Amino acid sequence: MRHAAVARHDETATAAPTWLGRLGGWAADHRRPIAIVWCAIAVALGAFAPFADHALSGAGWEAEGSQSVAARHTLESSFPGRDSYALTVVVAGPRGGLGGPAMRRTLARVAAVLHTDPAVSGVLGPRAGVTTSRDDGTAVVVGSAGAPPDGMVAAAGRLKARLSALSTPGVTVRLTGPAAMWSDFNADNKAAMLRSEMLSWPLTLALLLVAFGTLVAAGLPLLLTMTGLLGAGGLLFALGHVTDISIWAMNFAMMFAIALGIDYALFIVVRFRAALAAGLAPREATVVTMATAGKAVLVSGLTVLAALLALTVVPVPAFRTVPIGIGLAVLMVLAATLTLLPAALSRLGHGINGGRVRLRGGVDHRSERFAAWGRRLWARPLPYGIAAVAILLLLATPVLGLRTGMPTAAGLPGDAASGQGQRLMERAFGDGAASALQVVVGPRDAAAARSVLQGDRDIIATVAPAERSRGRVLLTAIPKNAGGAGTTIDRLRRELPAGALVGGPAAESRDLEHALGAHLPIVIGVALGLGFLLLLALLRAPLAAAAAVAMSVLATAAAFGVARLVFQDGVLDPVLGWHAQGFVDAWAPIFFFALIFALAMDYTVFLLATVRAAHDRTHDSRHALVEGLAGTGRVINAAAGVMVVVFLTFALSGPIAPREMGVILAVAVLLDATLIRLLLQPVMLRLLEAWAWWMPAWLDRLVPRVGLPHGEPAGEPASG
């Protein structure tokens, strides 16, 4: 009982009149207007949220300023409609069937359907020996691109079902190519996300009931989540009519609204219940909660936004617009956490414990089990620390052999039209047929360029006849196989005449992969730097902040080591029921690093802020560590458990990309919340002892004072 009394005393001691505490008091005093404003926001934005995906774009995956994009722009001006986003329709029938009436009728109907869409500027029929197979059984019809890439992706979505419906017994019609692939991918990804959402909601509610033990407390995280979803969805609908925003922005906004809404509500509600248990009135408990847990939530939200900001340095439109959706969700959840949630808590008061469910092991603010764990780590830090590092390094080792690549139609479910069309093309024209290269040169260099293409060992003997238009020459070359197209493109760019542009779907994927790899160190550096600065401003402890940031990198590396085994090597294919694609998507390391780092900061901030607060009160490093773990251990476990379940639901269906997302994020959060924050982080604090909170005087003068309301910053380390 003495420990509980100490914890309650510590809790009430934190009721310093900070601006966040005053904000909590203001919210408690203005519950009705706050509720009315948020209801109006939810209704106004929520009315448009279901239609957000119709206002968002489907492409955006290109490397701005790359040679392949320059080639596409040149094709758009010199050969209108011939760029890589033209619609490719494969018509496959029996051997020698191209001359038969059935094939001729089908080809005519395909052309007629293409003509009906406003995004198609013209139709190119089959050309003998170029877009017809050697056995005269397969032909390709091309719908010229009369709209930007996003418009062609939308056109593919409108036409793919109508074109497939033209199939007859013995003749198969499928739309394929980049526009069709992205259309199928976006549709399958959205469907998978919706299925995951439907599955995650009841599971999340069940876990929250286990965590809190009461229906009322379990419902508050869902309140924040819905607020974030409705607000972000409505704002994305509005922004989508002003500028191009990737449809992925909505997907990730949904995911982050769930993850952060639950995390932030857990932190706030647990602290509020502890303040009530300490004997405070609901209004004073609200002030204390916002002055303490509210600050941790605010810094966590700012860290998430900082990590998202790092992504905007990547010269890929999707990487600049997806953070917009996530950022809007974070801002909506954060605003609701700092205003709507304290208003609701002050109104509920002790009613927060209403609707009690008889479950054992609910989250209380202080856990004697985690306090005992803290004492054990303090007594024997090295064995536990070495074991944790060994496990993480073992999991991270496979990342050294990680291969990346851009997704293709092969990564889509088997019933996707673009994947079926690609397989038909490969069967009729060769493995590299879907990776055709478009080489644009000037008339003087045409002969030399053709000679290089015909002499290349990885280009099939047949190179399509040169086409001339508006002072440019277009040469189309087919690689022997899609797998080696990347190295072929790199070699051709070295050997072709100066000024030659190599474009086409494979070249655009290659350039995108290079751009992502080149900017990975920059994104990592920016995210780590901004995260360190925010932790430094909060904790005023450079050693603790630096160690926390470094350990996040270790957990991320371990998560990608697991990703290599699952998605590249296919070690779990028989269990998971899918076929590994032989690589990890090229956008995954750079994108997921930022997301993992942002999510990990939730637990980092909550744990270190609690430990620092206890250290400022007592100047006893051992007591601070034990009480920090006792006060946050169960909350971190509960938050991480909910988040892991949510992420794993994304790994159950759909194309490879959302599966990667679910597995990588779930593994990263699990490792970070267990091996890092509840084991390695405390071990680090034990080894550093009071030095963990040391702040040099010169740095103390430079760093803005936005730290915790628990005493003055430490100068030289105290004994402990």
C-alpha cells in the first residue's frame, strides 16, 4: 500500500500550472461549447469523408526530374498519346486466329470501347510483327493517353470491366500496363483496407475492454479515432479538389487515426483515472492529467509530424502528398485529445469507471509487477541488455541481403485484370514484353541508337521499327526478361548517344527505385535529427534523447530483417498462403522507417517523460526508473497490443503492399514496445544513472524551455 500512496502523492505533485494544465481547466469549464464545435466539425467534414477517395488521384509514383519522366514528357509532345500510361489491351485467342471473324469482331469492339472514354485520344490497332504475336494468336490494341497519368489511371478503372466483358469463348480480353496496374492496385488496396478496418474495430474494442475493464473508458479512444477519421477524410476531400493528392493519403490517414487515437486516449485516460483515485475532483484531475500526460501526447504528435516532414524531401509526388493525409489525421486526433477529451473527462468524472466488465488485469496507473521488473533490471542490467541486443541483432542481420524493387502486376491478386493481361503478353511476346523500353533520340542519332539496341545482349532480336514525329525518333525495344530490365536500362544509358532518353514503364520504375534509395539516408537523418531535438527540448537530457533515437533504428532494422525473410525469401509462404515476390517494395524502407520512428516515439516520450518527472522530484535514479516502469509499463503494453492487432489485420488480404505494411509495422511496434522501451531503454538508464539527465550549461542556454513541469533541469548529475 505504501507504493500506491507514493504513486498517488507523486501524481498530485505534478499539478503544476502549465499552459497545458490551464488548457485542461479551460476545456473543463467550457464543456458544452467544445462539444458543440466538435460535433459541428464531425458532421460537416464527416459528410464528405466517405467520398474522399473519389477526389484523390491514383498515380504519383514517379521520380521527378528523372530521365524516364523527361522521356515521357518528350513522348507527350512529339508522339501524343504514346507515353507509358497509354492503355494496353491484350486480345488473346487460338493460334492463327487473328484472321478469323471472331478475333476481328473482338478487336473492333475493343477499339469502340476505348473510343468512348474522354481520356483516350486515339486508338492504335494491331501492327503485324510489332503488336501481333508470331503465332498470330495474340494482338495488342493501344488506347492513346489523352490525359495525365492520374487521368489515365482513372480511365483504366472505368474501362477494365467493360473490356474484360468483351471476352468470348476462346478469346480473352484484358487491360494491362501501368495505368491498369495502378488502378487494380488502388482498388484492391482500398478493399483490403476496408476489410481490415471492419475486422480491427471489434478486436480493438475487445482489447480496450480488457485494458480498461469499463465500457465508458474503452469507448473514449474510439471517440478520438472517429474524430480523426472523419476530420481527415473531409479535409482530404476538399484538398483533393484543389491539388493532386495520392489515394494512399486516405489509407494511411485511416491507419494513423486508429493507432494514435488509441495511444493518446490510453495515456490520458489512465493518468486521469489515477488522479481521481488520488482523491482529486474531476476538474483538478483534468488539469493534472493535461499538465503531465498532455505534454507527452503533444510532443509525441509533434514528433510524428516531424517524421512526416522528413518524407517530403523525396522527389516523388506520392511521398509529398501521403504525409498530408497522415498529418491531417494526426492534427485532428491531437486537437481532439487536447480539447474534446479533457472536456469529456471532466464531465464524466468518476463515471469514467461506469459499465464495469469483470475482467482481471486491467490497466491501472501503477503496476507492482512492472515495478518489480524495474528493480530486477536495476540489479542485473547487463544480462538483460545483452540478451535484448543479441535478439535484435539476430533479427536485423538478414537486412544486409535485402533486395528492393518496384511492385508489378504480378504482386496483385490472381483475379486482377492487369496481372492476367501481363501474363498473356509475356506468354505471347516473351518475358520482357511488359517491360518495353521507349528510346527517344534526335534524327542524327537514330542509327547509332538502333545499333546499340540491336547489339545489346539483353534486348531480343526484334526491335520495333523507328517512328518519326516532330523532329524526334522513337525506338521501342523489348528486354529478354523483366527481372534483368533494371541493369539493362543502366547499361543502355551509358552506351546510347548523348541526349538519348530511355523511358517506358520499366525505366520509370528503375528511376523511382534509384530516387528512393538515394534519399533514404536523407530521410533517416532528418527524422532522427528532428526527433532528437524534440526529445531534447522535452527532456533536457541529450544522452537519454540520443540513446532513445539510436535504439529506434535498431528496432526498425530488426523489423526489415523479418521483412526480408517473409517477403523476399518466402520463409512463411506455406503458412501465410501467398508467394513471396523475391524483393521488398522499394518504397518500403524509406516510407516505413519514418512511420515506425514516429510511432515508436509514443512509447519513448511516455516512458522517458515519466521517469524524468520522478527523477526531478526525488533525484534518485533507481526510484525514478522503478516508478517510471510501474507507471507506464501496462499502458505501453496495452497500447502496443492494440496497435499490433490493428496492423496485423492489414496483412490478411489484398496485394503485397498492404501485407508488407501490416507485417513490418506490427513487428516494429512489437519489438519497440517490448525489447526496446521496456527492456533496453531501462537498461540504458540504469547504466547511465544520473548522467542520463545531465544537461551541459552551454546547451541548456540554447535549447528552448518546453520541458516537463517537474522542477528545474539538472546541471551536473546527482548521485543516485
